[in-house]
Amino acid sequence: MNNTKVFRMTFASVYPHYIAKAERKGRTKEEVHAIIHWLTGYDEQALQRQIEKKVDFETFFASAPQIHPNVSKITGVICGYRVEQIEDKLMQQIRYLDKLVDELAKGKTLEKILRK
């Protein structure tokens, strides 16, 4: 599969969709930020800089301070693929984020989403 198109998409172009999906289901922007902070290690200021700079997903994840060590606990299906079986590391990281936002929208508690 050629993932170049997805990797070159700007994080800033997809970010509003994460927020909208959560808010449609009664969740908050702050909860989405908590997920992003947990997954990537970005603090609030660094996250805002990435959005303002309109970095692509490849740069967003490559620049992440630290991908959380518990990402291997994220399992399940997103977009028809089991996230734990995705071989391309970058695509897997993108799908981890998709999966976590999806779990938030489905009503899971933040504690469970963050694998505490």
C-alpha cells in the first residue's frame, strides 16, 4: 500500500476532525488534547506550534518528544485494519491516534483510553 498521501497530509488539516468527532459525542477538546499529549509527549505549547506550522503527519510523529511506551496496549480495528498488525511504523502511529479518538467518541473513560 502506498501511504505517501496520508503521510504528507498536514496534522492541522485532520486535527479539527478529531475535535469535531469528540464534540459530536459530548466529549471535549481538552480530552482530545490529553490523548495527543499521552501518545506523543507533546505539551500544549508544542502541540499548538505543530498545528500552526502545518506539519505533515510524518514530521508530526518524527518530532514527537516521546511516543508513549504503552502504545503496544492499543489494540483493535480502525479503518478495517488491526492496529497492532500494521507493519509501517508511521501508519501505525497515525492509526493509534485515530483509534484513541474513536474510543473517546464511543464513550470510553479517559483512564481506559490512556491504558492506565
